[in-house]
Amino acid sequence: MELHDVWFVLIAVLWTGYFFLEGFDFGIGVLTKLLARNRAEKRVLINTIGPVWDGNEVWLLSAGGATFAAFPEWYATLFSGFYLPLLLILVCLILRGVAFEYRAKRPEEQWQRNWENAIFWTSLLPAFLWGVAFGNIVRGVKIDQDMEYVGSLWDLLNPYALLGGLVTLTLFTFHGTVFAALKTVGDIRVRARKLALGLGLVTAALALLFLLWTQIENGDGASLVALVVAVAALVAAIGANQAGREGWAFALSGLTIVAAVTMLFLTLFPNVMPSSLDDGWSLTVTNASSSPYTLKIMTWCAVIATPVVMLYQAWTYWVFRKRIGTQHIAEAAH
């Protein structure tokens, strides 16, 4: 296997890790309006991700940095062609971080409500837009012979990509709901399990349609296996949730995300950004990659740094593993 193939796999792993971790993160943000009934319950939901949300975003920084260094042509075409949606995602992530930090800085109800609304919208929009972006990457966009995107914003809003956005939004929200059931106690835990059933069924219908569409257009035997795993894991997650096995439900919803993202990258390879104008103009792991020397240096850095980062993040989740409820929220924080 060539180094550019290795780095394609590593970038796929980074995006998979990001969607697994930030998926329930976004889902919790959406649930602050769908599940929480009062300010104390909103605080409980926010506290379930309070110690880890910023660490989850490290995976996005790593994926973006790895793409820039390993596949500069891919990075340049992607970020110039998808400039507006990616800028909107970036603005949402910035405002979301500010909202988490500033919500409790003042006691006024209006102040806190405004930041809570910001958390909801800056969780919902990226969850939807990431699906739109990856749907377009897999489907193919208008790239010319100079490796430049020549389409418009409206070209990105096609039915396939919009369906992909709905899938990521519902899947991340379902992932967040089973995480909320896993991390909370009391009435909010019971309601999270009930909400997860309805969300899971909607997610299953949308995901099956999107993945089948992907398989028919670009799939092969390996992607079909990933599709079957994704659908089976989602159905099993719904069943585990109904049985009250919240740990299994969360693990299986995470497996759904892993299998679905794996399928997308399997259908993409060896392209990194297909051209819908001419197959010969597509960006591939070969024509979009950095020099072998650059990839070699990056590989050594990744071998040393990646295990340290993963161990630290795993330790963080272990430290903050306990369940919380409204009884753990101080009155002043309401």
C-alpha cells in the first residue's frame, strides 16, 4: 500500500472519529429543545458533554490539518468550492463554543435563553450541513481540468446531498438521545429512551434510503457489507434502547455512524473528490497528494502523537463517566 493510500485511510478514520464523538455532541445540543422541559434539565444535558465537547472537536482539526498536508489539492478544491457552507459550519462551531462558556456568566433569564437558543441552532445546522457536504463529495461536483470547482452554491443543494443532510441530522440526534439516556438519571433518562424510539425509526428509514442510493450509484461488494452493518447496527441500537440496555444502544448507534462513514469512503476511493463533468478531471489519491517525503514525515508524526491523544481523551471520558441529574445542578445554575 502506498503512503497516499495510507493517508486516505487515516483521514477516513479521523472523520469517522469526529462524527462518532461530535455526533452525540451535536445531538445533545439539539435535545436542549426537544427533550429538556426546563432550565435545570437543559443544564443537565449541557453538563453531560461539558467536559468533552471541546476535545471532540480536536478530531475535526486533525482531519482538516491532515487533509491540508497530505492532499493539498483536495483541501484547496474542497474549501474553495464549498466555501459558504464550510464557513457557516465554522461560524456555528465558534458561536457554539462561546455559548457553552458564556451561558452561565450572567443570571438574567433572557441572557441564558439567548445562549441556549444559540446552542440549539449551532448544533442543528452543522449536523445537517456535514451530511450535505459529504453527500456532494461522494456524488461528485463540477470540477474542471484545472482541479477547480466551477459550480454554484445551488449545485450543492441537490436531492441526494439534502437527503444526506437529513440522515446526519437525525442520526446524530438519535446518537445524542441514547447518550443522554446513558448519562442521566431520573425522568429525563426515561423520556430520552422514549424519544430515541421515534427518532431511531425515522433515522432508519432515511438512512436506508440514502445508503441504498449510494450503493446503487457507486457501491461495490465492500460498501455493501458496510451498508448491511450500518443498518443492522441501527436496528439493534433501537432494540437495545427499548430493552433498557443503554450502554449497548450507544455503542451500536456509534457503530452505525462508523459503518456509514466507512461506506462513504469505500465508495469514494480511489477518488477523493470526483468530477461530475469528466471522470478524467477527478481528484484522486494520486494526483491530489503531497510528495512521498512529506507523507513519510507526517506518518512518523502520526505514529507518535495519535496514541497519546487517544489515550488522553479516553482517560477524560473515564473520569467523567458518572450519570447526572437535576439533583446535581446547583440552584444558582438554573
